[in-house]
Amino acid sequence: MFAFHSVYLKPLEIVDQFIDAHRAYLRSLMERKILVCSGPQVPRTGGFILLNAGSKDEAADIMAKDPYVLNGIAKYELIEFELKTCAEGFRDLLK
């Protein structure tokens, strides 16, 4: 499993100009059963994304194609972890 913590590099007014493209990209990942969940931080200074990718390199490549990254809106920190414990039904969300 791979978690990404993002930090916005631009003011929210600029972030919001790219939010539709960012969300469309995330929807495409969800359709491919790669995205597990995502959402903005509170307060809104970045966000969190949980991916079920095959490798660290694949996860990094996926997020490098996010419109926020391509347009210099956000940077992501990649955290790889091994899933050991989860709520009932959670594993059903994974590939």
C-alpha cells in the first residue's frame, strides 16, 4: 500500500483552477481500482491519497501524472507501508 501526503505549492485560488482536472484523474484511478481513498487536509493546505499499486515505482509514476504535479500545484510525499490490520470489508476494496 502507498500513501501520499500532498502539500500545495500555490495559493488556493490557483489550486482551485486545477481541482476539476485533479478530481477527474483521481476518478480514473478509482475506476481502475488503484485509488482507495483521498481527500483534502483540514485546514486545506494539501491532501491525502491512498493507493493500491503494484510497486513503489508504479505508485510514484501514477502520482507524477496528477494534474497538480504536472502544473506545479502540489508536491507529494510517498509513504510505503505493509497492510496488516484493517476494518472488516476493507480488503474487498483492493485488487
